[in-house]
Amino acid sequence: MSEKITVKDFIDVGEEFFDKYYYVARELGEDPKPEEILKVMDALTSIVRYNRSNESKPVGFTTEEKQKTRHSKLDALD
């Protein structure tokens, strides 16, 4: 990757980054150091990734969808 990083590239990613940065800074309280903020951001990122990797992902139809389909067909018979 030898492309030059531009100001536009920073603008594209900056809004999301700084939303997260200032959120963590507010949560840490008065005058947190940038190093502390970045460490907490890193820890939160790890937790989010861990939680996402452990989410159950439904395959096919879920039980709730099957129940809705069965009930909706029965309601149509009345």
C-alpha cells in the first residue's frame, strides 16, 4: 500500500473515530490522558469483537417465524 493518505481520507474516518474517542473521554471523567482513552477504546473494541463472534446466528427459519406463519394461515381460515 503505497498510496498517499490524504486529508479527505482523515475526514472519511475521523468522524467515527472522534465520536468514539470523545464518548470514552466523557465516560472516564475529568481530564483523562489520551493514552488512557486509547487503551479503553482498544479494550472496548476487543469486547465488541468477542461478543459479535459469540452471537448465535440463525440458520434457515427461526421458530418465531414458523409460529407466525402457522398462526397467520389459521387466522385466514376464520
